[in-house]
Amino acid sequence: QINFGSIFLGKVPVHEEVHRCAGQIYGYKGCIRDFQVNHKELFIIDEALEGRNVENCNVPICDYHPCHNGGTCTSDEENWYCECPKLYTGKLCQFATCDENPCGNGATCFPKSRRDAVCLCPYGRAGILCSDAINITQPSFSGTDIFGYTSFLAYSTIPNITFYYEFRLKFWLANHHSALQDNLIFFTGQKGQGLNGDDFLELGLRNGRVVYSYNLGSGTATIISKPLDLTLNVHVIHLGRNLQKGWLKVDDQKNKTVTSPGRLVGLNVFSQFYLGGYREYIPELLPKGHRFKNGFQGCIFDVQVRTSLDQGFKSPGTPEGHPNSGRSVGQCKDSPCSLIKCRNGGKCIESGSTVYCDCLTGWKGAFCTETVSVCEPEHDPPHLCQQGSTCVPLPSGYTCHCPLGTTGTYCEQG
């Protein structure tokens, strides 16, 4: 038992009696702040009687996690820097291409690189910056683009669909391969929970067949057609449901029927009616069912619905035929690339109404007209200046301006 006449922080001065009681003594390495005794704060430096090998506490900057957007902080005794993930730049990785959004009319901005953006155009708009108005009478869908988004149209909730509905529509495939994929034609229902009790109605293509599914809350009913006749340019679908019984007719194939499991007879859906794809491009956000992985590729048109035998068919939407929103939907058989000229070997890429230039190495900009500086992250090969140094372009090559404490051609030496 030791009676301390003083309070020691960090390490007790070496005395024989301390060694006999406590054995080897190790000093504390780190910082101590906000020191209190009996609820009274002691000012560690000002009130200390003596001390040795104590210096001001400098917490490494990386302990404060200064880097944004998933950047990785690296530091030594004097310098620190953020190593930024793709598409972000700035001292703190705080800047992305879309921070200064060049896209107009409510388009979705997606950073193609640290310098260039792609504008995913809303319904009724087209062009590099979505500034051109287009009239759509037969919507064209492009499936899932390279950025992971589907093209889609969203209409207001279809009323009075609970006990009876009939749909008629036509579609034209962009290519035969698209029929063999996993593509959504339309969807409505409660999404986001993934429970067996979710009510939903969906139609899509899988392995060259039309798949029609619905769930009234007590299990999924599914009808799968025979393989499509790919010699036909336009395919016609007629489907419906009365209470538990559903039916599907595709082209000249025989009508097929199914009865949903359980006892529930009403379809209770409150979501919008999605055509060609959906706003959330992650299939797992949809209820359990067939979870079509891609959006539709081709044209869907003449979509009509009725919710009673004694009423006529009409187009979805309020007002009739007008979607609430959409993304990357073009006019069937129109090509946005016919109006775009990419320079210096760039390739025009179109996705519905969305269009952009995919530039060759060394070029950038909306039309591939700007050269990529040797010091820019997109340059191939990348510059060799070490992190924390500054790359400065020269008429022939580049040089590295080194931070304090480093030297060498690429600031690689301490």
C-alpha cells in the first residue's frame, strides 16, 4: 500500500519502494486532457509542480477523419493528404463533377469522370444537357444503362384496381437478345419490404417468355407464356384478373389461366404504375416475386387498362396518357445520336433520350474536343508525383512541386 503525497500523471518517478510494490513501471504514451479530482478540474500544465519529457498534444489530423466521400487519410509527422475515390477530387475529396450540375430541366446528373458529367434526361427532354424538348407518342426504353439506372415512366396510381382489371399493350424488342434477358415491362405494388404479404402486379420478359405475376397478400400467382415468335416485329399482350383468377394471352398463343393461393381476393396497391423500369434500380427493393433485373429494351405502346367490364379501355395517367415522371425515355425508332457529332474518335452512346460522347484516351468534354492534361487524374498513363506533391504540366512532360520535407524527381524521397 502506497501513500502518495502528490498525484502523478503519465509515469511515477522511480523509487525503490515503488519497484518493490508494483514491479516494472511503464509510462503512459498519449494525451491526457480534462483532468478532475473530486469534481474539481486541475489545469494540467499551469498547476503542475514539475514534469519531464512532456510536450503539447498534437492529435494526428487523420484522427479527425477529414476526408469526405470515402476518401482515405494518410499522414506523417508533418503532412497529410486525402486519397480520393473515383469521381471525387479536392483537398478533402469534397468536390464531385455534379456539385456544379450542368444538367437542365430536372435531369439526373451522373459523374462520368472528375471533369465530365452525363445528364440522364427526364421525360420529354433530350440532348447532351437535356435542353431539347421532344414529343413522345411511342416510348422507347433502353433497359439498364452502364451507370445502373433504368429508363422508366411513372404514372399515377391506377384507381379501382382492387377486384378486377384488364390490360392491353403492344411492344417491340430492340433486339432478339433482349427477349432472352430478365426485363421488366410494368409494375405496381408495395415495394421495399420484400415480404410474402406484399401486394403487387408485374409483367416482364424472362428467357424469351412473357411472365405475369400478382400477389393479393396470400401468395404469388404466376403465368408464363410459351416462347415468343421472334419473327414478329410487334407483340401483343392481353392480361387480366377477376378476384383470384388471372389470365394471360400473348400474340396468337392460347389463353392461359391461374388462381392465386390463399383466400384473399383484393389487390391493394398504392404505388405509381411503372412502365419499362422503375425509379429504384436495385431489384431487391421490389417485393418478392420474380424481381426482374433489368428495365425493358425496346418500345412499349398502346398501353390501356380498364377496371370494370362495363367500362372502356383508357390509357393510364392523370390526365389520361400523361406520366408523372420518367427518365431516359425516347421516341421509338428515333436516334439521338443522329444529332450529335463526337470529335477526335469519340463514340456517341444513346440510352433512350439520354446521349453522351464516350471519348478516346487523351480527350474529354461533352464532344471530346478538350485534351486531357498530363497532370489530370484521367491521363493515361497517370503522373508519378507522390501524394501531397503538386503536378505542374510543362510544354513537354511535367514536373513535381514537392511539399516541405520531401525531394526527388517525384517527391519520393524524405
